[in-house]
Amino acid sequence: MRSEAAAEQHARSYPTLVIGLAALVLALFCISLAIGYAPLDLKQAIGDAVAGRPTLAALVLTELRLPRALIGALVGFSLGITGAAMQGLMRNPLAEPGIIGISGAAALGAVTTFYFGIAGTVSLALPLGGIAGAAAATFLLFVLAGGGVGTMTLILAGVAINSFAGALTSLALNLSPNPYAVSEIVFWLMGSFADRGMPYVLLVTPMMAIGWALLLAAGPALDGLTLGEDTAKSLGFDVGRLRLQLVGGAALSVGSAVAVTGAIGFVGLVVPHLLRPLVESRPGPLLLVSGLGGAALTLAADIMVRLIPVTPELKIGVVTAIIGAPFLFSLIYRLRAEA
Amino acid sequence: MCDSSHRRRPGQRTKPRKKAALPSRRALIGTAMIAVAALVGHAVNAETADRPNKPRRIVSLNLCTDDLVLRLADRANVASVSWLSRDRGISNVADLAMQVPINNGFAEQVIPLDPDLVFAGRYTARPAVALLKRAGFKVLEIDIARSLDEVRDQIRMVAGAVGEPERGERLIAEMDARLDELARKVPRRRLRVLVLNPNGFTSGAGSLVDSIIVAAGLKNAAADLGYTGFGQMPLEKVATSDVDVLILNGRHDGLPSLATELLHHPVLARLPPRTALFALPPRFWSCGGPAMVEAIERLSHIAAGLRATEPSE
């Protein structure tokens, strides 16, 4: 139980935390704009872009760097907030879109619409495919491991969904008539922000925003849920509706994120895990800060990807996995110790 | 599909299924083939009959060797070429390839054909090549041609191997005549050109595409930027390279992939007008062969068109 003083302190420190994280995201966003493969005078490029002068510098800034940084922030926010929401709903620290198969299934949905030309004719089909995949996986997850089952069942359900979705993604890529498709599985499994243009930003932002709104609105109910399902019900929260709202929100944010960048793992695991102590383990306030933290992490990882002199460029999922896997190990170790 | 692509020739029906004693069995089949050839004379033309040493069951496992084999050897002597050569987007001999059986680069498809000569690329179908060599088949591995001289050498080599050296010389003479024609039009200014391939790869110094660009009287911007061979170039660098001509080497057949999607990135469409954009399909430059002369012609045609619109100094 929290003391009154602690609660008061928390109420004061929460806005500071949000503003601090937002400032961090903004700083990383600017660094991301400044980093790239072509020497660019950022000041001049911004000046040209604002004045509408079609110089090469302005072109690189507005058509390559800006969409990349925007997608990095949007996708990171989606993954972070969804991780926090799933962990709150399942009351399980390992519930993360990548681990429990939501990202993998979203990739399958996106791959199906992209390689068979549906996304080419109706561009909205790409995020919708991802969202459908993510929704199907989340629904399946609840059927298999819904409502406070043990960590073991949840993880096993995730393993099953992940490997099934991965196999079907591989199958879809093999069946694609384009000879390049097969080699592109790495993108869908590991993710990348490289060369995704502005049209993609515009395509997914509305869907993601709806997803975030659904998840953020579930904050108070998630707080109530920490007291147990029955108490939450007695407090007036409709647990069935909450589940639906979170499944929808997760599917919209992760589904559209994965559809443009591929599956990027561990963001939804690491970020809520790091920030949970700062919000006194309350799942409601954790949502927003996890979104911001996720954006900061993916932006930082994407900056790192471009600074490491490897060609072709490293996939961003490689970096997040290197950071995230030790967290997973430590979490599993701690859960084992508790058991 | 299996049946249609591996129709056996009459002589092979006598082949025992045992795996052992391969060379002696092949010799036996060879004798049988000559005997059968006399009976099925309509399948073997008169020229072939004149040269009994000419390979009669040629198999090619690589798109580039397919191109040369189909152009140089008699169709009746080609037992199988790779499935890629029927793809009009990347192959220059798709029509010829429709007339012969195809393989997918698997040894299992090749061995039943009992080939007397197998062509393979130096880097493709490696497991099949290793297996075929171990089984005692004659395998000729052809390297990737990187210059016009290497293309001439390869044409001579393949023509000799299939027993048609005159055809090889004729093909080279035709190529050289067209190249001489182009060489007469010496450009005033060498335009800078960049070739962008799917996945953002570009061809730098020492590559086949580089020699095509140089032969067309243009300058390869990728080579100027320090790229050698085949290397990935970030779109940012492409956008700021400020070249005169940007060539997108992609197919436009509506088969989506991330690799080809890169060629449709909005930044390329918004490049300033001093950079001219052209699409040239991969079949011109995927292989060093007679088609590369066509690529050179197209490039110099593009350059001539651009120079005509330039204000004269």
C-alpha cells in the first residue's frame, strides 16, 4: 500500500517524468534528422524546406530523414504503449507484442496484402492487413491464455502463435512471384525504418492514433484491474469491454506499425520494465510514459543502426534484441526465483 | 510440370537406373545415341551429323550461360536451360527458351538428361555443380563478364565448347560492327549517369554496367563516388549525387517487393529537373552478352537526346 506522502510525491513527479521523456524523444528526433548517409547542412536544409526551395538538401530532409524519424517515433510509441497495456491487462511482465506473437501475426497480415498486390491497388490494405493479423493473434491469445493464467501458458501460446505466423509469412514470401520476396523475410522479422517515405507516415498515423487513444482511455480501468478482476468489476469497470478495447487498441497500433517497418522486438518489454518503478507500478500512468520511452528507444536504436558502418544497413530489430534479450533473461530468472 | 520439362530423348530410354559405373554407362549411352540418331534423323540436323564430337545434350544452369547457349548451339542439342531464361523481364532469349525444356538448377533434374556438357555460372547452383562434377559430368563454369573483352572471350569459349566457333565469330563481328557505329558519335560532354538497382544497389568501377556506361560515352557516377563492383548506395547519397541521368533498373510487371519498391520512392520523383530519370529493364545488363550492345545503344541514345536539349555553351 502506498502512503499518502508517496502518492503526493508521485502526483508531482509524474508530469515531470512525462515532460522529461518527451524532451528526450524530441532531442533524439532532432539527432535522427541530423544523422544520415549524405553530408547535409541541417540549418540550410531546414531553411530551404521552410522557404519551399526545392534544393537537394531540402529534398533529403523532407523526403528521407523526416519520414524516417517520424516513423521511428510513431512505431516506438506504439510498441511501448502496447507492451505496457498488454502487461497491465494480463498482469504479466512478459506480455510483449513481439514475444506473444502479435507483431509476428501483424507481419503475416501485411506480407499477404503487400506481396500479392492488394496494397498496390488499395494502399490502406497494407496497414489493414497488419491490423487484421494483430487482431487475430490477440484474440487467439485470449482464447489460449486469457484471464490471469500462468506465465508459462502465456509464453507457450506466444511461441505457438509466433512460429505459426513466421512459417506462414515464409510461405507467403515463397509463393510471391517476385524473386526478391524470399530474401525480404529479414525485414519482416527484424524490422527497419530505412527508406520508408512520407506516404507511409500519412497512411498509418490515423490508425495508430486511434489505437493509442483506445489504450490511453483504458488507463483507469487497468489501475482498477490490479486489485483483481472481481474488485475491478465492483468498482464499476466493465472487464469484458476493457479487454475488447485493449485488443482493438493493440491491434491498431502494433498492426499498422509492423505493416510499415516489420516486427521490431523487445521495445514493449524493455521500456515498461524500466519505467514501472517510476510510476509506482501503476499500469494506467505507465501507458503514456511507456509510449514516450518506446519512441526514445527506437529512435536511439535507429540512430545507432546508421552510425554502425555496416552495409547493407543493420536491421533495427537486431539492436533492440541485443538490448532487450538480457532484460528478458533477467525477467525470466526473477520469475523463476519467485516461483 | 516435371514430365513436360524433362522429356527424354529416345536414346536415354535404354539407360539402366543403377547409380554405379557412371562413366562406362555414359559411354554406352553415347554409342546408343549415335545409333538412334541415325534412326531419328529429323531431330538432328545435317550440320550436327557432320560433327560427331559436338555435344548433343547441353544443359545450362545459369541465366547468362542460357543466353549464350541458346544463341550459339543448335536447339536440338540443348537438353535444358534454367527456368529464369523464360522470364521476359530478365531474359533476352525468352522465345528461344520456350522451345527447350527448363530446369530449376537442381542436380536431380539434370542427371536424368545425361548431359554431355553442362554450363553453370561461377556463383550459382553450387550444390548442383558440385554433385554433377562428382558424378563425372563435364561442367564448364562461366565467370561473370565484367567488360566487353570478357564478353567476347566468353562467346568464343561457349561457341567452341558447343562446336560452333563460326557462329561465335559471327556474333562477335555483329556486336563489334554496332559498337563501331556508336564509337563514331563522339560526345561533346560526358554526362554523369547512375544506375540504381532494386534494394538500392549500384554498379561501381570494374562492373559490367560500368563498362556499358563507359562504352556509351558516359561517366559512371558510382565509380566516381568510389564504389567498386556491386554495392549498396543509400537513397540519401543517390539523391545528393546530382547526376545528369538516373537509370532505374527495375521491372514494371506489378509484382511487388520491398526491393523494387525502393525504385518508386517519392524522393526520386521529386529530384530536380536537371536529373533525367529513365527506366531500363534488367534484361539488358544482368548478363554480359550480345544484349549489352543494345544497352550501350540505348544509353547513348538517351545521352544524345539529353545533349540535344542542352543549351550550347
